[in-house]
Amino acid sequence: MTSGSALQRERAREAALARAVEEGLLGPGSPLVGLLDVDGVLAAVDALHEAFEGPATVQHTFAAKACGLVPVLRLLREAGMGCEVASPGELEQALAAGFTPDRLVFDSPAKTVEELEFALEHGIAINLDNFQELERVDRLLAGREPSGPVGLRVNPQVGAGAIGAMSTATATSKFGVALRDPGAVDAVIDAFTRHPWLNRLHAHVGSQGCPLPLIARGVSVAYELAERINDRLGHARITGLDIGGGLPVNFDSENDRPTYADYVAELREAAPGLFDGRYVLVTEFGRSLLAKSGTIGSLVEYTKSAGGRRIAVTHAGAQVATRTVFMPDAWPLRVGVFDAAGRPKEGPLQVVDIAGPCCFAGDLTATARELPAVAPGDVVALYDTGAYYFSSHFSYNSLPRPAVYGYRTDAAGQVRLATIREAQSVREVVEESGLSHAEALVALCADGTERGARVEVAG
């Protein structure tokens, strides 16, 4: 059964697709587009805040990697979110979107000295990944207090979910201090004993494919360790727990499942004291806030058959749906078919593969799907693509990044659109590929060095 909010989202999406076709934003001249339901995003933010209401202070941050587009980040800032960043680029995007340092969390397993210095100077919360990074920060502080919270990431090693690449609390995960390794817990306790400025623990079990009990168990391990450290030191040294994000998204239907309320209920069962107000809680949700609100629309260029299988060739492939193309079983997408006017198609179902434009055989966003008959000029829509699909472009075949638009739909079904990102032009693709240095290698070959001779490189 589809919920009322899901039906509302479905109707809004259909209206937005029709409007995009009507305005020429999706059609022969613009065969690929991204659409983001602004009201859907805001509803997800409201549901997150509501689920965590209680005595504990909670700072909700959005994981910028899920959609590193400045207008989207700005919308989330206005909705009361903070921002979790994991690279210099994401940090600059967040700052450009207007996030103040006190609303930022900086995570990365490979922070440079320069990045650490910037965060320490500006009061950005940092989660340190390992003991070497901890000692690096200690040297940079040189006895002074950091201007923002500093935490240590731990790996509770509670196991993997259904998608290994999305599971960050396995026995051999690259993230954090592995707590089940010999001597690790004692080393963490010693680190907090020796570094009075260390005041948070961070744990993140994973996201898609990780069941809620597994995620809650990992958070519980971090909570119990914080209790143990504070008890050992005789005071509340650890004042904050960053519990990461990772709410999995249901890609099978329109419904939001599981919900943030489901997640909080699981946490309360696993670690009842987590919400009593003694710890500031930090969350880092990404995919679950945006996925259901995103749609990729593509013009169908050709239809054909091979070996008895119908194939629809579209402009949406690995360049926008990278994970789906390379890991189709882990990242399946729902597909809709619309006519040339952007209206949902009906009629007898046919089995069809939905192919992209990339020059390799596996560039398929859906395989053997039962859909209404697809014809050239139709529109194929890939649902649940609001996170990662818009901003994590794969530049295979030098395909340009598509335009992305946000939309709102009123009670009468009227749609308003706003540009989030303009389409990348082919000229911009060429310029990005080194156009200004076009003669560099030819000049290198013409500088008097004979072919095959050894070239001494200065430095």
C-alpha cells in the first residue's frame, strides 16, 4: 500500500516531468535532465528532526557527498541542517552555501596538514581517523585548545550488510580505530587520557544494505565505550557522540521505508541512555534525505531488439547512474515511461532493457523490465535518484553533465521550476580536457630531444 505522502510525491513528479517537456528542458535539444522535488526534501528534513525530538541536543548534518550542489546545500542550511564534508571541495561547497564553521563536521581518512590547520583555526568539528592523525593534531595544537570539537572515529567491527562496499564497520574496514583488534580499546582510552582536548567519539556502520539492528549495534558499541572512558576518567570527558548516518533507502517502491522514527526506536532499544541529554548527538544522513525526491529524465533516442530482447537506447547511463550500471543488483532503480508530451504511458507491458549512451555493453540502467511499449521520442524516468546521481558524474566518453532543476507543485498541480545547475556544454568538456595546453606534448617532442632518448626531468 502506498502512503499518502508517497502518492503526493508521485503526482508532483509527473507534473514536473510534463512541465520540463513543455518548457523544452527535456526533449531533442536537451535529452537528459535531473529533477529534484523541493517539498519532498523539506518533508524528509522535518521527519528527521521530529524523530530525534527529546532531551538530547542533536546536530543533524547533511553528508555533502550525497549531493554536492551549492543550491541544494543552501536549501538544507535554511531548513536547519548542518553539513558533513569529507574533502576540500565539499568544504568549499558548504562554505559557499552559507554554512558557518560551527555547523560543519569534517570527516576524511586522509586529511592533510593544511586541511587540519584550517579546521582547527576556524572551529570546524573534526573526526580523526587514526592515532597518527591524532598525534599530528596534537603537534599542530602545540598546547593550545582547539576552537571546535575534536572526535576520534572508531570501528565497532560489527560486520557487513548486504553491500560490502557500503559497510564501514567490517573487520578490515579502512575507517577508524578497529576496536576488536588486540589492545585497541586500551589505546583509545589512553588517547583520551593523554589528550584533554579530545571530546567526541564517532562511529558509522554503513548505509545502503545495512539493516537497522546492525547500525544500532555499532552505535551502541560507541556509546558503551564513551561511558567506559568517562567512568575511567571520573568526569564527562566525552560530551558528544557522532553516530553517522546510513539510513537505507527503499528502492523497491514509492514508500519511505524504513523511517527515521524506525531508526530512532532501534537506537533506543540498543542504547537507552543515548538520548538522556548527557551527550550532544551528531548525525550525518545523506541518501535518505534526498533519494526519493530525485528523478532523472531521458529522451529515448532509438528502440531496437537483439536476441529477442527489446532495447530502448536513452541518454542516461553510467555517466549519471554509475553505481546502478556497475552494481545493478545492489542499486536497482525503478523506471517510468512517458510519452513525448511527458504523460505517463499505459497499455500492454513488454519486456525491455533500458540502455545508456556509453560505449560498453554493460551500460544498462534496467534489465528485463516489464514496461509499457517504449518508442523513440518517449521519455524514460529513473526514480529515487536525488542522492549521488546528480552530482557524482562519471565522465566516461566525455559525456557532459546534465542540467538539474528543482521544482515545487501547488495544490492545483501548477509547477514552478528553478535552476540548480546548468547543463555542461560540449565546449566546456573540451576546455576541461586540457584545451589550453593542446600544444604542450607536441612542443615537448620538438624541443630537440630525439625520440627514444632519455629525458632528464628537473627536480
